[in-house]
Amino acid sequence: MLELRLVQGSLLKKVMEAIKDLVNDANFDCSATGFSLQAMDSSHVALVALLLRSEGFEHYRCDRNISMGMNLNNMSKMLKCAGNDDIITLKADDGSDTVTFMFESPTQDKISDFEMKLMDIDSEHLGIPEAEYHAIVRMPSAEFARICKDLSSIGDTVVISVTKEGVKFSTRGDIGTANIVCRQNTTVDKPEEATIIEMNEPVSLTFALRYMNSFTKATPLSSMVTISLSSELPVVVEYKIAEMGYIRFYLAPKIEEDEDETKP
Amino acid sequence: MLELRLVQGSLLKKVMEAIKDLVNDANFDCSATGFSLQAMDSSHVALVALLLRSEGFEHYRCDRNISMGMNLNNMSKMLKCAGNDDIITLKADDGSDTVTFMFESPTQDKISDFEMKLMDIDSEHLGIPEAEYHAIVRMPSAEFARICKDLSSIGDTVVISVTKEGVKFSTRGDIGTANIVCRQNTTVDKPEEATIIEMNEPVSLTFALRYMNSFTKATPLSSMVTISLSSELPVVVEYKIAEMGYIRFYLAPKIEEDEDETKP
Amino acid sequence: MLELRLVQGSLLKKVMEAIKDLVNDANFDCSATGFSLQAMDSSHVALVALLLRSEGFEHYRCDRNISMGMNLNNMSKMLKCAGNDDIITLKADDGSDTVTFMFESPTQDKISDFEMKLMDIDSEHLGIPEAEYHAIVRMPSAEFARICKDLSSIGDTVVISVTKEGVKFSTRGDIGTANIVCRQNTTVDKPEEATIIEMNEPVSLTFALRYMNSFTKATPLSSMVTISLSSELPVVVEYKIAEMGYIRFYLAPKIEEDEDETKP
């Protein structure tokens, strides 16, 4: 039997909003350590990895490891019916082909239960090795989202270049070129306004803006985003989830034949 | 001659927003007692009844009973031009085929008059007898609107079941099932947050969500909604209008052949 | 070389929003006195004139007069990437076929530069003589915008009639007629709430509402609008731009064969 009670139910609502446009169907994996998901996007270009550790739940009962296939669009429809302050409990009986989402209003005056059919989904779990990155940029998530959106009005790809001084986001399109530089900045009033750059060596990589914009749907989950870059590895765009886990997006850089032209 | 002056003109704006999607053309009936309307929706399934008592108007002059046929969409276009704080006066000369809406801004600096052609509309006035209901639910109107909207993302019909403990709204669709229970609750800080259930006998009835959602367009008119249910009668969904009247929606229950299946 | 630094960069963003739907391509003229534009709308009915005086810029360097042809839609896309509190600097080298917009965030942590191709645009500069007007109406810009929008839901043209007492906006359409009267009013708490009428002789002119609505896109630039009317001249709808200039829209009155009918 599975029973996971999450007091801050809005986190689960935000997680669904972050991934439902990227992934159609996915297996949620439950074990003693936590509730997790790993899935490729529908065009098999980007990878999403989600972890919600068991300690983050008020009550976490998972008698045996279980993998539950869900249609994320349908799951999102149900979670949208939860209030932002509701407690969400996820329940499944052993061997059942359904999962139940229970929503409790803060005053306990309104109790909802939504039952959804589970699906059989083939999926292979990729081992993602810990890696060393050339550069790690930590910056306000809203700033990163704004930059990706702004550059999309000019071009289709973004070149992310990191030096000790800052991180540069560049694009080029029919109407012109754009460069946005964010400087390293640690002397801020609030820690979540800092831009922090850890760099072992300079790096400059090109990515499709379409995916970057999709990743920024996770912005409501965290005020900071961490971007880890290495020339031989997919970029990792990570949003921490309030003390209990993370959502990570992986995307391979574009190898552009005319890359020199794209670099402004 | 007819001249009705309503200081809280926004009420009339809200009334139009509440019914214009449900009813295309309707006769407004004026008499010494008040300004009223009774109309079937365009598919002849639901009935709307509106009453604004003469005492609620600052000035109410109606020399003889008169029935004025109006296109509600056009009337709504005109009332949208009134400011939310405007005083609205409705005027018609005897025998005239037009009606005039006059809007006065609170400072009297801006005076507008909008003249609209009246229409001849055949309509029969249904006598609606006072009835005894099996159960009457009084609950926050925003909560009821939210429930109807949420259930619409899952199914097409709602089963409303009342017991002494509470009222249950249920639906069923391709992606699963949903049940929302609101408990009787009278110990609240503000009276408009209460959920009050008067029950003579348990009742469980099925309705089309499309109509229920349409009725909830009246939510801005009142913080409370009253739902009166009886197994042999149409449900009545009533919104009181600030001391001066009400808007009531009537809808016959669906007789479902597979009703047992629908009951979760 | 050209380098214009505007601390209140949001002004330039608002100017673009005000004119980009009316004008596709236009020449921006730079001289020692200021940055200006004059352009017909794409259907050659209305004229826009913009002036930003050099004194309004923190830094203004314009070595020689220059005319820069720009696609306003593309320019608007780039300016939308500036934050509302950003400082905007416009730069062009002598003989260059590009212009650069630089955006600096208030904290200087984020610096963007957007480069856009210039265009060759044929345009003749019309001399607009200073004229005497029969009537000049100064009123809150939001009120004027609301009136134009409201009347558009009833008819296609507006008759603007000025008397000493006030200004009347009228329209007529299939569903009826509308008259909105704004009274002269100078005894207001805030000067920007006043409606002030200077009148030499009464005037009544008809205009296409489509254009009037387009002009009101400039509303965010100024809390007041000035409407100058004369029976032999195009109307001038003017929005002042914070101490540094203006945007003016010119539109010829309609000569309606059935004008008497249109007058309510």
C-alpha cells in the first residue's frame, strides 16, 4: 500500500505545471527513499528528473517499490482542482490499477478525492553519473526565465558563454542580434537575488530556446536556478524544491556547423 | 411613462453578465411592484427568473404595467459602457419602441445616454408554485462556482447528494472519477463563509454541468448561493441581489439510465 | 556618431507601443535639437508626429543630422526586452547600416545590447503649420480612451461636438445610439482629473473610431490628452511626454453625406 501525505500540496501542483508540456506519459517511481520520475520529452531530446524525498512528506508509507504510469495531462487536470493551500494525499492499493488524489482544505470543510486510471508505460531508467562541470551558474530563476523569453523574440537558439566576470546569453535572428550579460554579483540584499559563478574553465555552448523556455515553467518552484555547463555533457537546469528535492532538466548542446556565425 | 433610477448601477451590469450567455432575447416586465424577467434559455432546458423590487430603486415610476422585449447581448453591450460606480436610470416613454439607459458618473461630470430599439418577443409567463424541497443547501457562491468548474474538467454531469453531514458533488469521465464533499459548517468567522444544510430527506440528483457553470456567472451578485433540491422538481439555484431581489435558475434533473454507474 | 542615453527608458517602450500598430516602417530623424519621427499610417489616413527633445536625454550626442529607417514591429520586439526601470541607450556609428539598443538594469548587473538592421525608406516630411483651432479640449487620457472604446461597441464613427458647457461624443449603430457628455470641470483635487474647454466657436466633427482607438494606445504616456478641433483642419490628438516632447496624431474629419442622421 502507498500513502503519501504532502502538507504543502501546491508543490505537487507546480511540479505538474513544470513538466506536463514537456512529457505526455511517465512512470512515477515510489520507494522508501522518495517519490521520483525520470522521463524523456516527447521528441526524445530533453530529459526530466524529479525527486521528492520521503522526509519532505508529513506521512510517507510505501510498503514496496512501485512504478505508476500516469498521463501527466490528466494528472494535471486533477491537481488543478486542489486549492493552493490544500493538503494533498496520494494513495494506491497494492495491485490496483488506479491512484487516488485526496485534497483537504485547510479548514477540513472540503474533502475531495479524484481517482485516475494508471497506464502501462515502457521506460528504461537512465543512470545519470555525477559529473564535473566546467562552469556552474546560480542565478535568480525569474531572471533566467525572462532572458529565455526575451531572446525567443529574436532567435531560435541561445549561446550561453561563461567567463569569470559573468554569463552571456546571445542569439541571432532575421531582425538582428542580441547579447545579454549578467554579472557575477554576491553583494545583494537577499540571497535569492545573487548571481554566482563557479568556473573551472570558460565554456560557450548553444541550445534550442524552445526547450529552455519549456524548462522555465518550473520557475514558480524556486527563486533560484542552477545551470551546470560542460562542453562534453548535456546542460543541467536545476530547480530545488523546498528542502525536499529537485527537478532537473538535461539538454544536449547543439553542434552548429555555422557556430562561429552564431557567436556574436 | 417609465423611469427607474438605480444608485448601485453595477448590480444591473452584473445581472446582465449573469444571464446574457444563457438567454438571447427576453421580455422585461415592469409593474408597480418591481422590474422582473422570466425566460427560458435558448435550448429550452433551463429557466431564469429575475426580480428587482421597486423599493430597491432610488426612484421608481411605472405608470402602467409594461413588457419590454430586449436583446440581452445588445443590452449588455450598452451596460458595459456604464462605470462601476455610475448611477443607472432606465427610461421609456409610453408607446415608444425604444428604451434609454442613462449613466451618471459619481461626480456628475460625465452623463451618457444609450438608446436601444425594443423587440416584440412572444413569451408565456410560467407560474412557478412555491414548493417544499427535500434539501436546501446554502453555501459560499465562489465555492460552488469553483466546484462546478473543477468537475467540468473531469466529466459532463454532476451528481449532487445531500445528507445531514454535508453535500457531495460527484462526476465521472474518461480520465477518472471525482467526489467533492462540503461539510455542514456554521461556526465560521463571517456568516457568508458558512455551509448550511436543511434536510427533510436525503436526495441525490444528476445535472448537466454545462448549465450549472452557466448559472455560476451570477456569482459576483452575491457571496452566498442557495441550492434547493427535490427529486420531483427542478433544482433552484438562487443568488440574492442586495436587499432588493434575486436571480433564480431552474434546471430539471437528468434521468440517467446508467445512474448507478454514475454514482461513485 | 550617435549616442542617446535615456534614463527613463520606459518612455521609449511606451512610444513604440503607441505607434507600432499604426505605422509599419518609419524614418527616425536625429538632429541637435532632438529625436523625432513623422509618418503616415499604413492606409495613408492618419499622421503621427513624435518629438523627444535633446534636453530630455541624460546624454545626447548627434554629430550630424541622420535619418534612420526602422521597422517598428522589430524595434518594438527589441524594446520589449528592456526592463521597465532600465536605462536605454541608442547608438549608431557614422555610415553604419545598423542601430544598437543598449539596456542597463538599475543595479548595472544586467547589460543587454540588441542590434537591428536599418532600412531605406522613402518619405517626405510634411510641414505642419501652426494653426488656430475652433476648440481645444483637455481631458483625462484614460477617460478619452474609455469613451472611444465604449462607443466602438455601438458604432463605427464618433461625432465630437464642443460647446462652452462640455464636449459630447456621439455614435449610432445597428443596435441603437449613444451620447456621452463630459462637462467642463476645473475644480478637481488633482489637475490631471480636470476637463478644460477652450472654445472660440462651437464645432461638430465626425471621425472614424478605428483611428481614435488606435491613438489611445498612447494613453500610458500621459494622464492628459489634448484634442484640438477645427472644421477645416484635421483633428490633433496630443499626448505630452514627460517634460521632453510629445506624440501627436492627426486625422481628417469624415464628410458624411448623411451627417444629419448621425447627429443624435
